[in-house]
Amino acid sequence: MASGTFDPSGDRYLIVHPEVADALEHGRPVVALESTIITHGFPWPQNLEVARAAEAVIRHEGAVPATIAILDGVIQIGLTDEQLLALAQRQGVTKVSRRNLSLVLGQGAWGATTVAATMWCSARAGIRVFATGGIGGVHRGGAQSFDISADLQELARTPVVVTCAGAKAILDIGLTLEYLETHGVPVIGYGTDRFPGFYVPATAYAVDGRLDSPEAVARTAHIQWSLGLESGLLVACPVPEAAALSVETMDAAIDRALEAAAAAGIARAEVTPFLLDEIRRTTEGESIGTNIALVCNNAAIGARIAGALSLL
């Protein structure tokens, strides 16, 4: 059933938090948040701190946060603070993308949604804006390994605005952007002409177009979907300068992390969390502060875009 006509209350595998349901029913802005950032993106207790901080930023901007996760085999659209705490402390939570969503639901398990799964769940529930840290993409050497994140395919087929700080820094940014271009996903630079580099504000790669206000992004999304172009829109937001790391620091940290992953034989879904953990160690934890800053910045921008969309 199309996301625009879906009634979440009739789905036995999906529960919408009452506050989120009320906002959706009355046309108030809602911003989705992923949960792998809690279970796989940060160590305890920073994972709980960033989850709460992102929700607080969204509320401050006048929108309703909807952190998405799977608890006991049910998709939760919006979590209570008690559920956030339980998720942040729980060990062995499965990382869930589109391909294993039904498996985790069928097993009655706990799952943390990736960008791809969060986009799908958001659209299913009628949420049009989703804020994350960085998207997945084409891994270095992806032309040979075909190690390409499902996030890119989801962006190509799911009508949700995604605010992020670019693709994760460990990826091949050029190939990631080529893939998005091939699949018709608009890459918008929010106040920038250059695609952000996650921990750094800009890379050498240009965006498809620059927009400088939430109203401009909302208008573009509205036009795109009105035309029947059902892809998402990737809104790339530079990390705030005060929190950014230097290009030299990041290049050195990434090189060391990639060498460590190769030596340890890390592959597939375990690559990204392993590399990010190695980068944390190499930068002596400095990357954690940068990551928190960019997540909160993306959440704030996402809330403003959701507010502008609600007026359309």
C-alpha cells in the first residue's frame, strides 16, 4: 500500500507513539531518527546522551521527534525515554536494513534501524523528514567488491527528505555520488556548494544544487513528489566549523582504520562500526564530539524543513 494512504494503526508490526500519531494526524512537523546510531554508532553512555540531545534539538525547533527501532519484534515509531535507555544499554541488538527487517520481526527480536530501514519505516508511517549523522555509500574498492550500502537504493525509491553531514568519511565519496546520480537522487548542499565530508565541512565534490533555507528545501521536495518522482532528497549539511576535524587528521585516521580492518579480516556489515571505532581511538575520542555536533545540527535543520513542509 502506498505510504501516503497507509494507516499505521492497522499494522500489527508497527506501533506509532501517541505523540507522533497526534502530530501526524494534525499536520504538525515530525522528524524521524535512526537507532543504529544508538546501538552501533556511539559507546555507552554517549549513545544515550546523543539520542536524547537529538530529540531535544528537534523539540526546540518546534517539531516532534520519532526515534525508530524494533522492540520485541515490533517497529516502534517514536520511543519513550525508558525505551531509549533500554535500547542504549542492551547488548547484541541486530543492525536492521530492508533485507533483514522481516527476519527480525518474525523472530520477535530487538533491532536498530539503519538509514535504509529508517527511511522505509518513516515513509510507511507517513513521516517525510529523517535526520541522521551520515549515510552509507560505496566502500573504497567498491568497484571490485560491490560493497554498496542499501541506503543508496532506499534513497532512490523512498520519498523522504534525509538530512545528513554527507556520507560516512570512510567511504568512496566520488563513487557514492555517481551512484546517487545514476539512480536519480537529488543531492542538495544546505548552504554549501560542496558535498560535506562528515567530520570535515567540505570535500572536493560538488552537489547537484545549493539551497539556503528550509523553505527552499521543502518547496523542492514538494515539487519533486508532486511530479511523481518518488525518490528521496539528500540534504547535505556541513558539520559546524567549531566542531570540525582537520582534513589531515581525518585522512591519517581513516588510513590507519582501513589497515586495521584489512588485518583483522573485517567485512560486510561489521566494516562501518569497526572503522568508526578505530577512528575514535586514533583521534583520542575527538571524533565523538564532532559526531554529536553534526547529528544535532542535522536534527535541527531537519526539524526546520519538516516545519516548512507542514505548511505546504
